[in-house]
Amino acid sequence: MTIATSSSAPRSRSTPLPNSDLQVLSTFTRVRAWTLTGLATLALAITLIHRQVLAALAVSVTTALGISDVQYGWLSSGLAGAFLIGSLPGARLVQKTGPKVGLALTVALTSIVIGLHSVVYTYSALLCLRIGMGLAASTAMPAATQTVHRVLPFKDRSRGIGLMYLGNSMGSAFCPLLAVTVESRVGWRSAFSWIALMGVLWIIAWIIAASIGKTSQKQVDLEPGAVVLVAARASALELARIPGVLRGSLLVAAAAPVTLVMLIWAAKYLVTEHHVPQRDLGLYLWAPALMFGLGSLMYGELRARSTKTRASARPPKGLVAQAACLCMTMTLVPLMYGPGACVLVASVAMLGAGGLYTLATSDMLAHTPRPLVASTAGMTTFAQSLVYIIASPIFGKCVQVSGNYHWVMISAGLWVLPWTLLWLVDASLLRNQSAH
């Protein structure tokens, strides 16, 4: 990757004025900008539903196919591994095609793959489909992030990012209720087919909304005499050299085990630990996912209010510390009694996790040149997927050996602390360097 400027003084690695505002590719009316942002959010919700249907129906599917806890953990790792492999190539694809094509392609492919889940009869076939789902969905976050970054002004981007993660959480919250309801009427195989049809309606709406109206193309030079030249292709190592990207990836990795437990393992946890019937799982599983979204929205708004000018794009250390404390409440779940109390405490942890995801992403994008926005968003997927790959089989083995989820919950909460401290140290060092 090459970054060059024509200004006399080179830009400091800790320069608060973000590179991302040196190039304004297009202008949108406020109504159209938020309409496209809302549809991008809905796309994330749909792709998340496609990914999470198996988790919501985990008990039925694993029982029917004779899948053990360890094998179920590998299904999660297969999905995460495909995410990891497809994250950066998928981001580059989005950079070339643009978010209009990228989002439509993502929703179409995930719809096809989830539909094929209805005809699976072996564990190996299901594993292949989970890998396919990971590859198909790997472009969702880069394409949605590119949409937000392109259509919203700087002051609104953290709000847009919070809304994006709310879409993810709404998909997770709505998925158990939808999946369990459909399964109770048509069976788990047909449930996959019916849920796949959601993507068709969204594609139609997206094509119409993305085609209406015209944008005026113009280049805006916010720093006189400076021109940024960035190659479209960049490796993970080169992306990590952009200020904020590496530390942001660490912050996503800090919260990832908490989201893994509550989005992938929660259904099996409630059945195993609290003997909640399959038909009642939706009554519990919506809350943690919804709280993740509310945390994303809340901290996105707090971040937007703290960024009153372009020059105040410094790391939000206070907000990150608050969100991390909330996320660590996951360690208290084993001390609670009954499924309601456990889910309530876990929901508080998910509130913090949503905040960490949003704050990390907004900090990363504040310093990312526009041609690399999709790839930077791919780094969040890369970090989350890496944690999922490693942690999910370990969680499965831990449950198999201990017979409970106590240490899984405790370790997920404690994992937040060291990585958040690293983020805070790095952010403090860069601010001190800037002051000198």
C-alpha cells in the first residue's frame, strides 16, 4: 500500500484530523443517505438471521443429525474460518464493485446457502454449508460500512456505525423467535427454506432505492495542498499500520468471546443448564442480541456527541473503559439463579460488547483513507473470526469435560480486560506523542 501527500510536512501517525475526510466521493441528501444506511442495516440483519438460524435450531438439528458438542463447536469454527479467509478478499471485491452490487450479492448468496441447509443429512455436508455461509457473508460488513462511510458526513458516521451493529443485533434478536415459530409449524428443514426467502424482498428494495436519484461527484480537499494516493489492494499487515486499525481489531477481539457465547452457544446453554424447552428459547434469546444493538446505538451516539469537530477524532478512551466494564459482567452469570436472571446479566455484558464493537470501528474508520474503508471493515471480521475459530472448539471441549458452562462464561468475561488495557495504553501513547 502506498500513501503519499504533496504537503511539505508528513502526516503524523497520531494526527487527529482523519485521512478519511480528505476525499469526499459524493454528496447525498440527508433523507436518501439515511434511507440507504437503513437498508444497509437491514441487509446486515438478514445476513445475520441466515447465519444464526442454525444456532437457534441447534438442539433440533444436532439431535436429528447426531452431532456432539465438540462437533457443533467445529461448525462454528468452520463458519468463522471461512469469514477469516474471505474477509480481506471480500473487502477488495466490494472496493471494486461498490456497495450496491456487494450488498446485493451478499444477501443473494447467503439466501441460497441457508436454503440448502434444508436438504442436509450428514455432518460433513452441514460443515461444508457453514463454510459456504462464512464465505458468502464475509462481504456484508465491508459493503455496509462502505455505504455508511460514503453517504454520511463525518459527524454522523459513528451514529451510522451504531445503527449497523443494531442491524446485526436485531437479526440475532429476531432470529430465535422467527426460527422457533416457523419450525414449530413446518419443521426445522422447511424453516431454513422459508427464512431464505427474506433475502429476495430485500434485494428488490435495495435495487430500487440505490437506483433512485443521482449523486453529484466532487472532490473536496480539506487539507490544502494535500493529496492522498492509496492503492486499492492492501494486506492485513499494511492495514494494521493505519493508525487505530490494529488497536481497534484488538478491541473487537476482546469482546468477541462474549458475543460468541450469547449468539452461538446460548440456545444449548439454556437447554443444558436450565432445561428450557426448545419452543421457549425465543423468549430468552432475543434479549442479549437486542442489548448488543442498543449498546452499539448508545455508544455510537455518545461518540458522535463527543466528536464536535473534525479535529476531535481522538480515541474515545473513557467510553471504551465504560463499555469494557459492562462487558466483563459476563463473569457474574454463573452466580445467578434461573434462566431469567442469567440472561439479564448476560444482556448487560452484551450491551458493553456492542459498545466496544462500535467504538473500535468508528476509531478505525476515523483514520482510514476512503479507498480502504471496506478493507478496514474486513479487519473487524478478521479479528472476530480468528477468536471464534480458536474459542468455539475450546468452549465445546470445556462443556463436554465439565458438564456445565461456568468456566466458559467466566473466561469470556475475563478475556475482555487485558485487550482493553492494551487498547487504552496504545491510545494514550499516541495522544502523548501528538502532544509533543
